[in-house]
Amino acid sequence: MVDPTVFHARQPQPPLYPHLQVMWAMTGPAATHPRERLLPTGTVEIVFNLDDPVNLLHNPRHDKGLAAYSSDLVCGPQTGWFTIATHTPRRLVGLHFQAGGLAPFIDMPLQELRGHHVSLADLWGGEGRRISDLLRACSAPQEQFHILERWLRRRLRRQADPAVSVARRFMQRWEPEARVAALIDQLGFSRRHFNRLFQNAVGMTAKTYCRVSRFQATLERLEKAPARDWSELALDHGFYDQAHLINEFKAFSGFAPETYLLRRGYRLNHLPIWE
């Protein structure tokens, strides 16, 4: 079956890169499944829902069921899955930031957004509403990307944030089998001071970031080819053993790896939910 969704993307140029990973726009009919489970990436996404006045989603850490959220939403760094409604046609525009990439655009520690979904207006007031109105007024994705680029360039702090610089140095050195404590020691910080800086920039501790990143690396590996040996896959991606891999998979997706493979959909990190 062919995915009927139309998707456009633009890679950012300096100075927005390396803070922003991609700008995207999508249109599509209502999905055949009523909901999708979105898996954690440890990054921030800003989503503009150009058709509906609200976003319906279920964050199990805050909501008892589907709840109404603003149509223009800042999805803070997540360390667990959440669910979105997909039963209506969609016209969306979004910004996907690198881990820690939102920090130079806001005047608050990113850890305050961890696990939360907040209105764009709550962060930027009338400025956020104005950007939303401009996006709704044009239909061509390239025009929308131009609006977002100009807005982000105005908001970007030119002076480097020490917390972001420290976090980026850590992330550049990290690999699945690396020990977090050893990497922190190599950077020359006390662990307490380092984690305070890292949480301000990325929104979570370095250890949690590494867990989410290891999970994401495993998902990307499974997208390329199904695992023939789960124990081998676990060791290749820095897990202690197969049981550790399964436990982490359940923690971040709600499913065991084999169940995930049976349920996965067209896009990485989006699981169709039929129940």
C-alpha cells in the first residue's frame, strides 16, 4: 500500500545549522488507523497544525486519555512515547531541532520542557501567533520554510551558550558502547556540574540522552534489515544483553522488539495504533 501523504523538507543552512535539523511540511488525508504512537527521540519538534484549531494527543505522563492541545505546539524533549489522533485530514508544518538545538532560541532551561507539550504562544506570545498566521496565509511549502527561516534567524542568539557547547562536545564523542561517566571525565567537568549544564541545554541528563540515542540507533538499524540475532544486535548497540535490549524497547515504545516490527508503519518513530 502506498502512503498518500505528501511530504516536503528543507535542510537548514548556517547559522541555523547545526541547531535545526530539518524543516518539513506535509499534507494528507485522514489515516486509516485512528491514532499513532510517536516514539521518543530526545529532541524538540515545533508543529503548526494549519487546519485544526487543536491537536488531540495522549501523553501518558500527564493525560488520562486524548486531550486537546494548542494547534501550534512545542513538543519538548521526550523520554517516553505519546499518542496523536490521526482520524482527520492533516496539513502540518514543522521544525525538527537537533538535540539541544532549541536552547539558543529560548530564554529558559530546556529541562523545563522535558516531557511536555506547550503552546507556541506560551513561549513566544504574540510573536508565535503572528508566525502561525503567516504560515496559514500561504500554501507553498517553500514560502512557509522562508517564513520560518527568517523568524529563527531573528531569534537566534549570536553569543555561544556554554551549556550548548559542552553538550555538543559530549554528543560528538558519544557512541553506543561508551561509558557516560568516562566521557564526562574526559571533558574535565565534575559530574554534577556537567549534568546541570547538559540538562539546561538538552532537557535531560546525559545518561538518559544516551539511552534514548541508543534506542534510536537500534530502530535505524532495524529499518535497514530485520535482526537475525537479537543478542548480537544488543551487543552491537551497547546493551548488556538481549534482556536489556527488550526492557529498553518496552520502556521507550511500549512494545517488545518483535511486536514493534509487526506494528511499524511508513515512517520511523510513528507506530499505527488500531485499537
